[in-house]
Amino acid sequence: MENGPLRVGELRPSQLLHTYGVGSITDLPNLSTMVLGLDHWELEKARTLTEDRLLAAVRRRLGPQVSALRTPPHLQETTDPFGEWSRVGVPVALFPRWLRCSREQCNQLAPASSGLFELEEHYFRPENTRYVHNCFGTGRRRPTAVPARFLVACPDGHMDDFPWQYFVHRGAPAPDSCNTLTLVERGTTGEAANVLVQCTCKNVNARSMAEAMGRRGERELPACRGHHPHLGTFEKCGEAVRTIALGATNSWFASQLRVFSLPRADEPLAQAVREHWRALQLLAAVPPEAAKMLLPTQACWPDLEAYGVEAVWKAILAEGESSAAPTDDSDDDFDLTTPEWQAFTAHHRYELPDFTTLTERVPDSARAWLDKVVLVNRLREVSALTGFTRIDAPEWLPQDDDPSTQQAAPLSREAPAWVPCAELRGEGVFLAFKEDRVSAWEKRPEVTAREKELKDAHRRWCLARGIEPQWPGIRYVLLHTFSHTLIRQFALECGYGASGIAERIYARPGKNPMAGILLYTAAPDSEGTLGGLVSLGRKERLGPMISQALSEARLCSSDPMCSEHDPRVHGRLHGAACHACLFAAETSCERGNHYLDRALLVETLAGDRGAFLS
């Protein structure tokens, strides 16, 4: 704001990664703001998180200059509205910059910088901060100036204010006498066709916003200026822009990397020392008395303080002498799934603060194809924001981490030295399939024929969008489908909504094969979740739920259209799948409801087309 930082609202730290991250638009009661780039963030209250596997993967994607993972800066709320709490947070700026008077007899449309609107500050209730128009009343009776309803964006991640003057004057220069625009809504539907923008001059007629939508809008509007409002920069672009409504779901998609914190030792203290070994290894070369005095000054000390200085120092010495002590994590170690698979399939249990597992007996009804069930009572998920996209979600773009293929918009003007992250704690159930059963299924002729159909549709879909086809494999489609059927059944029993249950698919044929799924739920609370999901992994409960889930997957309320769906006709990324049977919430599915097919899991109305459990 012009008079210095002004607190205008509140967000949870985890929201700054998943919903309202850098470059996204936050809808406040009276304002619309955009979260600014990392260049504007103050790191004094941003805590550094240690997760070497995630840091290595981020470096692989963004470059070796990334040296840290940090939580968003925040403090606990206090009763003093003018204290330090009111000055710590994430910087935002007004966006869109065009405002409209909400008084029905006015509807004037103009930039916030035009001087027509006045900022009304509320220190005690920052969520009530607003812009007002002096067209009527005085004081707080003045009408609120609300954000303009429309924006423009392009698939390269750029966003800009809607070109109101250009649009209403049909690309012609606006005469000097044109100084007032109005945005009028007719009717009660809120449709774009009922929203008219008009100028006070007599040279042009009012235009409906429907003319700015779709393919016609791409022809009517100027090319993209390459504007990154969160950075305040412009770059060469020239792509056709698309008109989107304020608050549209496709205005911002997070590009993230996520990992689980895995065990490095059997004892909690040794585990903590190994996690922070990059910082602690320097103390091993310092004289003992000096090292003990320096320990409480380390950034990682809050995680070690409970064990005491003496115990921590002994653990540091033991780690330094151990030949297995990690001295330098290579940035090339970006395989995130294999270490997780090895930890979940280990023959012994883990009892650590952030990773606790217990092997459960396999239900009798699934013993023919299910190899292992592991109850994960505690797990810690750390996610890092590496960029964002607009128009198309990252799940629809290439999945590899080669920087040359990344289409995500940047988080800062220069290559970032750190990225924002968040940690969640929760619980889960891990299921491993029998490898011999899955391998034999992959070789069946009907499965090969079905894979050919799905791969052909996948290729057409990718080529239509200029994307290099990267087929995840028929094994992935099978496991992904089974995961979605079980998510739906778990949601009915565990007390969590389906949108609160996430998945991780482990699918890889060949030399070191993987075939399994992890269904988990997590929360930002330090205590994690309450155990309702883990309880469903017990033998006496898991068996009936798997049977019920498979039974319901055989029939969809949209059959026979769903079961007979040919993905090649319209170039879809799914076979027999739809919202009525398999599709899950955006927060649950790791691939945007793509690569799903009931026909690969069970027999459907279309018959046996390679069902794994026929």
C-alpha cells in the first residue's frame, strides 16, 4: 500500500502452498490481492525446514543455487493489533487494479490509481479494509469499490488486467473525452452475456463481455504483454490471451514437489541428528566444551533440545565416526519414490516421531493378489512450491524434472535461493501388490490390446496440446484405478471426507519393480490426525471394504456409456471412468483424474477387457 505495509487479511501457512501461493489471487471480503514474489518476502520469521531428499529434487528442477526450504513467515496472533504480529506476513498487492463502484446507480469502472477511489483502512479488523467511492454518502456509508470481475491470462503463466478501454473501443484509440467507463450487470444470472461495459462517449455502443470469451475473445483482444504482476516484470510473449473470471479455478495451479520424511536410523535421537547433519557435522571438529556451548545457538536446536546437550553431543560423535554417516547428499538423487517404497516394504517396523509403521495381516479375500499391508500410524509430508501455471494444471504437462521442459511461471525475478514449503503430519495405509501376479497380468493379450487403445488416446491428447507423450504404463493405470475405488470406500467409513484422503502410487516394471499404493491423510497440526484412517487397515475391516469397493466399481450409474467409453474418440486420458464412479477431488488425485479405467480392474457391463480381478 502507498502508506507502507497494511494488514488486510489472514491465511494459514499451508494455504500459501496449495491454494494461495505466489502469483495467486486471494479473495478477501472487500479486496482482491495477489501474493507477491519471493523477492518481496521478509525471511526473519520464516523457519528453515530440513528435508534433504526434497531439497535435492528442488535443485534438480530449479537449479543448484537453491540452498534452503523455508516456511512462510508468520507469528502467533496476539491481542495487540499494532504489535509485531501486525507487521509479519506475506506481502500482497492489489490485483486486479481496476475497480467498480458497487452502487447500482453508479457502476463506474476505473483503475485504483485514478484517484476516484479512496482506501479505507481498518486496523482492528483488517479484513474490513476496502476501497470506497465518494459518489454517495459520507464516512462508512460510502459504497464499496469492488474488484473488476474479469482478467486476462495466457498458458505461459502471464496475467494482466482486462483491457477495458481497448475492448469497448474495439481496438481504436480512446478519444480524450472518454474518461468514464461503467460495468453494468443486467438480470440475475451473472452470465457474461448479461455484463455490459460501456463508455460515456457517443462513439461506441456498449459491449457484452460474452464477446471477450472463448475463441472470439482471443481474436478481439490484444496479444499477451508477458506481464508477471507478482514480480512487476514484463517479458516477450505474444500469445493469445484468454478472458477468465476473477476467482476462476484455472487462474492458478501450484507446481509442487512432495516427499515423506523417511527413517535414517532406528532411534529418535540418531534420526534427528542425521536429519540435521549438514549443520551439525561442523561441530564434530570443534573442541567438546566449545561445541556444547554452540549447540543451543544452532537453528536446528529446537528439534534436539528435548534430548539434552550431553546426549546430543554423544550422538554427533557417534554419527561422525560411523562410516554410514551421510556427508553430502548428491543433488542428482532425485528419485523420490524408490526410497519411500523401500521404507514401506521393509521387513521391520519403525517407531520414530515422524515415521511409525506396523505390518498388518493380509485379508483372506485378497491374499491371492495382495502381498503386504502396512499401517502407517505417523508420517510427515513436506511439500515445496517450485512454480505455478495458469490455464492448464501441471498434471497435464510433462512430468519429468528436466528444467528445459518446465512450463511453470517463476517465483522470483532471479533464480531463487530458497523456496517456500509446508509440512503436514498424518497417517496412512500402504498396500503392496504381488509382483508375479501383476507381471503376469501385464502380459495378457487383452491387457496389451487395452493398453494400445489407451496409449493411442494418450498420444492424440498430448499432440493436440503440443506435449511430448509420456505414457506412465498400464501398471500405473491399474493401481491408480484401485486407489480411487478404495478412496471412495474409505471416505464412507473413516470420518474424513474423500477430499481429505490423498494417494501416492508406486508403479514401475522392470529391474526394480514397484506395485503398490499409499492412501493417507495429513494436517498442518503438529499432532497430526486422529487414527481413523489407520484403523481401516486392520484385517477384519480392510477385507470387507476392498470387496465392497470392487463390487461397486463393476457398475456405474452412467453405464453403459461409461463402461463402453472409447478414449480414442475424443482423445481422453481415461477409459471407463467418470464422476459417478472413479473421479476424485483435486486434492486427492495426484494426476488430475487422468489414467483411470475400471475395465482394467474388474469386469464391467462391457465384459472382461483385461480385468485384473476377473
